[in-house]
Amino acid sequence: MKHERRKIGVDIIQPIVPAYRVALFDGLARDADLDLSVQASPSLAVGDKSVSMEMSDYYTDRPWIRLIGTPFIWQKGMKLLKAKSRGDVLVICGNVTYLSNYRLILAARRRGAGVVWWGHHQSAFARSWRVRLRLAVTRWLA
């Protein structure tokens, strides 16, 4: 009797889907070992927009809101669609101001799914104390 291997559930949560990431997501979606979901907002307040992903069945477009006039952001409707158990993975953007990611991280960890915090180490204008704080938070959560 041949044992069929379960696909790895992968949820990728992004602020938006820029054109340069489409090839990556399309390639991941074609991988027979992965069950992929990409969730992103249609646009950001600064004007950046997601590219049209209508042909990709793994993409979900969700709105976002800015909280209390601060740079903190909540992406409405984001949820774990594929990362449901041990061996699955949640991939989130490395921006700590996306508060909705924390709820997703805790839900993924409760289910035994891995968490990948994907982002830049620091920007050219980052203050060192902020970088240390952000890295401490990400080490604890991811």
C-alpha cells in the first residue's frame, strides 16, 4: 500500500502583491508539495497597489485599516487558510506595525504550524534601538 504524502499548507500574508513577487508566488503555487494561499490588501495608504492577480486561484484580496491615526495597520479578514497543523507554515511580512499578524502568529503556533517572519534586517534610516526592539519581538514570536 502506497502512502500518499500530505501537501504542506502555506499561508503567505503580504501588505500588497507587487509585480516583482508574482513570479515567486506563481512558482510556489505550481509546486506539487505545497497548498498555497497568498493574502494581501488591494493598496496601501501611500498609493502602492497590488498587481492584478485575478488569474491566480491562490490569491485573496483583503482590505486594511490604519489604527488611531498611527502607522499601525490591521489587515481585515486575514486568516489561516492553509497553515492548519504541524508541518504547515505561516509566512508574514517583517513589518511589526501590521498588528493583525500577531493574531495569526498565535493561531499558527497553537496549531503547531511554523512561522516565518520575512523581511529586511533594517532600513537605511532605521534607529538602532528600534531595530533591536523589532528583532526581539520577532525572535520571540517566530
